[in-house]
Amino acid sequence: MNMESEVFLRRLSWSKVWKLPKTGDGVKVTAIVWRPDSVVLAVGYSSGHVILVDVESGEVVHTFNPCGEPVTALSWENSTASLTEEPDNFLLPELLPHPPKVNSSKFDMGSMTEGDKGLKNEELLSLLWIGLKNGSVYGYAFGLFPCCLLKLSELSSANDAVGAVRSICPNGDHSQLCLLADLLAGRSEVLLMTVETPLITHCLKELYGLGVLYRQITGLMDCLVSAQKALQEAWEDALVDLESKMVRYENNDGQSSLSVDLMELLMFGHAGIKLEKFLVTDLTDKGLKRIGQAVELSYSNMQKLLIKHIVCANYQLSHYLTQLCGLAKQENRFSCLGLQVNLCLAAYRAAGSFTAKTAELQQVIDGSIKYLKTFFRWLYVTILRLSDEPIPPELATSTQQDVRFIANFLAKDFETDGQVRLDRIGQYLRNEPLTSVASSKTRPWDMLAEACPSLAHIQDSDLFQPRAERSLAQEFAHLEQQVKASFEAIPSAVGQTASLSFMTSLTLDCPNDSLGKISITTRSINQPKDRCNLIGLTNSASPSSGFYLFEFASEKERKNLTRAAFFSFGRCSNLPPGEYKLSDMQFYNNEIISVLLLTEENTTSIFLQLSIPLLRERQSNMRSVDANTFIEANSFRVFNDFQATALGLSSSRKVAAIFSSSKRKVRIFDMEVDEEEDVEDEDQDIEDVSDLSHEISKDGINQKDISDVDMAVSP
């Protein structure tokens, strides 16, 4: 991440894989976190947006904004609890066949699969926790499904409101969160809090199933949005231009009507001077032919989009909404999560209404093609005759049925409320009521309701009720609203069951406006006999004398046990002579915490590894502990020519990246090497990368040649 808030992914050779551009002027990147399987990267912004990026391709697979507040902390962890059953079948029996997949095309390849691309193949429930500036914490299952909302000010019941959330550390089964947040009282204090979220663990299976359904439903909704955009683009406005010409014809003298003049021409074969001039001069045979071809192609493309994409996607959507209704009816399992039967049924009915409106639009398109094709053919032949042009043999004859068809069109469908209305498709694509409502005799649902009047009196049924005056865009907006309402109560319902088990304030030796520069590192330990959360805290605005280490036990019998200590660095006898300050620190794994030290003269830097079990043994009652006693002879590396101020670690890849103070030089170390070799030390300018030197030490911190492995490091 650079100063322009662009995010880069680089290989260990420092070659760039992709770049995520900035999202807007003044918008800053505030947090970055990997999904546990390293397939997706979540990036939080000061605008409140969270972007999920596919690591392999760099494509944005999902974007959302919890509530518009700036993002201040991110954490993404798997739940270690097992589902014990096959995740696809533990919620509902397989009563319905799976619907066919949505046909792919260039218009929807990006967004129709947004819910699944890069976000599938998760056998465990992973939760993305998002901390905001207003003291709220959101939990998103799979990074997509909002399933928990914690309002820390309400939980704490403190006189001082809770401010920005600085750190989130969940335990293995997400039954407990360790949080660090600011106070809004203008003091240099932070709150350490432990929040119990037992409902998440209790309903792990249910949340997994809802998360899978939510991912499917929102992916299909995105597909429908893209399909309707393509439908709007496919709609040809050539008829609108033709209508405007016909309106001008009627407005010339205010006495004649185009429909009446055309009917006389059809019945008697006679065209008045005004009509003849309009047909030959204003329309012309070539202009009419061009309009006819454009309209026919446009309507044909719209039919394909409706049948292959919108109808198919909505069928799949109805399938998953049916499953959602089935889950909601299991009230003993899902009512505690805020899933309500009436809201799910309303969403299902809205999908049915959208289906009915789609079928209505298909019929309108079919009828328009039939009427307009016959009308334009007759009008084209008439213009050729008036112009004394030769008529193609295939157009020279017309049947009596064609004449009745055109006469019926001119009498009933050519005008609406005295206005020429050739196009009846565009009104369905606008988010406003229809100006010309289709006859109830042609709408399939109305025909069924007329044949079975008792259907209209059935209460609380699963039958949908389409509205004749609504457009397709209005029905979809209603569907979006109902789908959103189905899931809307879940975060608050889960959050209301949370409780605060521990809270303490910590006064920091720094100005209040520097709280945002506090360096925080967290680690959750989930061993069978050792379950706890660790939080390391230090001031990153300037080198500090040491760091705080807090331990929150997550075992039930030790739930209220919290230990803490301040580990200080000064003159360390096991290090080269000098007064040392701490520049940065991070947990490497459950056993090691990595620390960067810098002399007061800024001439020497040291990369140091400390044993976490030894540090935990000395924790108690916030006392100060000399860290010198934990430094072993082979646990550090000295840099005499490299002022190191920031580090990035990846225990899964067994590497560490150490950055210079200018952030333009980096050294990458292999943390676990079997064979030790010595090579000459070199630095690499990040902006002018070619080959990055790899350092090797005989000490415990080593480096060897590393293959092309993706790694993102944010100093």
C-alpha cells in the first residue's frame, strides 16, 4: 500500500502481480486482512467500503459498505468447530431439483458470479469481523453475509461512549471477541474488552446454511441487475423518433388524425396530400426500412435476454427463496437468529410477481413484433406505390387477414389517450407505473384468477399477487426490498445476545490525536489444553521503550482471567551495546513474537524473536518486566547499515519482510531453513526492482532462495 492508497500484491521476488487502484479522492486504506485460506484479500477504507479482491486475478469480487462509517479494523478467521454433517444437506431434504445454471454472456460474466467467484469452496464457516469508527463491530459470514452487529457503547453501559475499534481478535469458535477501542472522552485511553457471542457457536450450522443461501441469492440478484441493464441497452429507441414524427403530423393543423388517415388509406386506398407528403418525404421507404430492421433486431435480442437470463435466474432465485422459507418455518432453530417466516414468504411472493411481469413483457414483445412487422410491411409497400417505385414480388400481395390485422392495430393499439404509442416496451424498463396497461384478457395470471375467483380470497398463501400497473423495473425494486428485509434483522438479533464479560481502560503515554497510530498485533491460540487470545500493544508514532502483552483466557473455567505485563527494552546485555527502542512487533506464530529494535542514534537495527510461552509465564498485574532476560544468543539479527522500522510476517509461508524507514528498501527472510549458507548482504530499491537479494544467517533467522509465492505485506 502506498501513500495514494493503492494496494499492490507482489511476489517474494518483488515483481508486481496486480494493483488495486484508489477508490476516490481523499479515501484512505485503513485495514487489510487475508481470508484464512489466502484466496481473498479484504481491504477496508475510510469511506466505510470493504472490497474483497481475488488474490489470483486481482478482480474485485464483492464490495459493500456496512453503515457508511470509516473502517478501522479487520479480522478474518475460520471457526474451528466442526459441522459434523455434509454442509449441503444438513438443513433441508432435497425436495426440489436444482435449477439449471444461468447462461453466461459478456454482459454478466463479471457480476452474475460475484457471489461465488473467489468466495466458494469453504468447508468451514469463516467470519470477517469489521470494526468501525463509531464503535460498532459487524460480522460477515464468508465475508458476504451480515450475521452479527455489536454496538460496544450499549454493551459497555459506560458513561463514556466507545470510539473507533482498533483491534478485533476472535477465539477459535467465535464465541468470544477480544477488542481494543478508543474512548470518545478526549483522553489518551483505550478500552480492552472481552465480548461473549455464544449464539454464533450455538447456531454455527444454521449460520453456515444461511450464509450459503445468502451467497446464492445475492449472486442471482446481481445477475438480474446486470441482465436488466443489458435489456435497457438492447431496447432500441428508433420507435420513439418515429412517434415524434407522427406527433408532429397531427400537430400541424390540429384537425386530422394520423390513425384516421391511415385507416382511410387502408380501407379505400386513397391518401390525402398531407399524408402522402408525410409518407414520401418525412418517413421515406429507406428510413422506414431501417427503423423496422432496428426494431426487429432489438426486440429479438430482448426476447433472448428475457428467456436465457432473466427467466432462468429468477427461477433459480425462487428455488433458493423456497429453501429460505423452509428454514424460517423451523422456528426452533432459526427464530432466535431473527429469520421471520412472513418476511421470507413476502420475498418469495415478490419473486413470483417478478416472474409474472416477465411473462407479461414477453407477451408484449411477441405482440409488438407481430403488429409492427405487419404494419411496417404495409406502410413500406404503400410508400413505394406512392413514389412509383417497383415493389418486390414477395411484398406485392397481402391477404384479407393482414388487412383485418392492421385495421385492428390502428383502431386499438396505435394510439393511447390520443397520443401515438408504437413502443410499449420502454415503459416496462422504467421505474415508474405503466402508461399503457396490458389487457387483463391477455395476462396469464389474470386469466387464471378470472377462471378461479376463489384464489383472490386466499389469505397468507404462497401465491403471488402481481400488480397490473407496475413496470418490470418496479417489480424488481420491490423484490430487492423484500429480499433485503428477509435478512435485515439477523445481525441485530445475534448482536443482542452478546454480553460484556471483561472491560478495563488503559492510559497510554501519547497525545490523544496519536491514538490512531498505535501498533496492535493479535493472536488466537486454540490448542486443546491452551485456549486464549493475545494482544500486543505499542506506540508506532515514534519508537517506544517496550510493549504491552495482554492475555484473555477463553476457556469457560478461566473466562474472567486476564493477565498483562509491560516488557521494556533499554540496555540489553545480550545485544550489541546501546539504548534500544521498539519500532514494530508482530506475532509470528503461537510460539514466537517478532520485534524490531532501533538504537536511539538510529544507526543500528535488530530483528529479534521472543518466546511467547516464556513471556506468558511472567505476566501478572500489569507489572513491568525486563525483556533482556528472554533474549537468547541466536534469536536476533543485527543490521548496521539498514534502518529497519516495519515488518510483515507470514507463518504459513515461513517468511518475514523487513522494511526500511523510507519504505523503499525491503529484506525478505526465510524464517525456517534447514541448510545454512552465507551470502553477501544487499539491499533492493522497491521502486526499481529487478532481483531481490536473499540473506542467510548462521543464527536462528535465516533466508534462502524463495520460489514464486504470492505475498502481500502492509508495513
